[in-house]
Amino acid sequence: MTDTIKTRPDGSIDTAYYMARGRHMRSQQAASLARQSSRKTMSLVPVLAVCGLAALLIVPALF
């Protein structure tokens, strides 16, 4: 990475800029992970429904 460091007029590093940038990147990553998680959960719904139906059919046969 060859970006120059963002500084304030007095020459010190602009920590507020980097803190805001980090928060923004973290929130984007959290949103991305939440979207991936919800897709996986939604894909399991049909599987769980089939497993539940199979359990209802098999368990009474055992008694």
C-alpha cells in the first residue's frame, strides 16, 4: 500500500479520520457477514422441514 498518511495542518496524524474509516470498514464487514448468515439460514429451512417431517413419521412407528 503506497497511500500517504493523512495528517492535520499541524503535521500530526489525523487519528479521527482513521478511526472513522475503521468504523466504516467494520460496519461494512458486519453487514456482509449478516447477509451471508441469513442466506445460509434461509437455505436450511427446507432441510429442517423435511427432517422434521421424517421425524414425525419415524418416531411414532417406534412405539
